[in-house]
Amino acid sequence: MKILLKAFRNGLGAIIALISWLIPVGKVKRSEEEQKSVDAQTENIELYQFFGCPFCIKTRRAIRRLNLKITKQDAQDRKGAARAELIKETGGHQVPCLKITENGKVEWMHETSDIIAYLDKRFGQKN
């Protein structure tokens, strides 16, 4: 029963991810110079995520909308290095989780709404 439930959850997650990928988002438009600056700022930001997780999908959509080049780490693989690092550094495997490395310090941010608010504040269009 447990295997069947896991297969159902993974299949449903894949369908949700496909639908999300097919539905376009209005991307933030920046000048080439502004985009290069943003790209440089995102070099040290990583998203630890599961492919079919609805909260991760929501976070990835926000990243796509903001036109950010953020490295995505697959934390779903139980034997993978990304999952091991996430558990070691945060004490669990809750995703999505944003790893922000700046000025020699690492901050781990959980909660979809907090991650999206942070990204919007830092990289969203300024009025």
C-alpha cells in the first residue's frame, strides 16, 4: 500500500509539474546590464527541492517569473549529496529550501511564502 501511495504521489506531482511548465509566466524584463547584475547576485543562491512537490513548483514558478538563474538541487534522492547536505545543515529534509551564501555566511530559508517574498523584495521590479 505504501509503495502504491508513493507511486500515486510521484505521478501526480509529475503531472502538476508538467502543467506548471506548460502554463507561461510573465517574466520580469530587465536591460542586459541589469540582468547581468542579477545573474551575478544569484550565483550563490541554490534551491533545494523535490521535482513534484507543489510548494517547490510554486517556488520555481516565482524564480521563472523573476527571470532568475538559481541553481536547483535535487533533494529527493535519498542517497544524493544535496539531500545529505540539506539534512546535515538544517536538521531535516523540508523543501523548498533556499541556500543563500553571502560574505562567507550561509543562510538556509524554508517556507515557500518566505522564499518568494525574499526573492520578490530582492529581485522584483522596483517602482
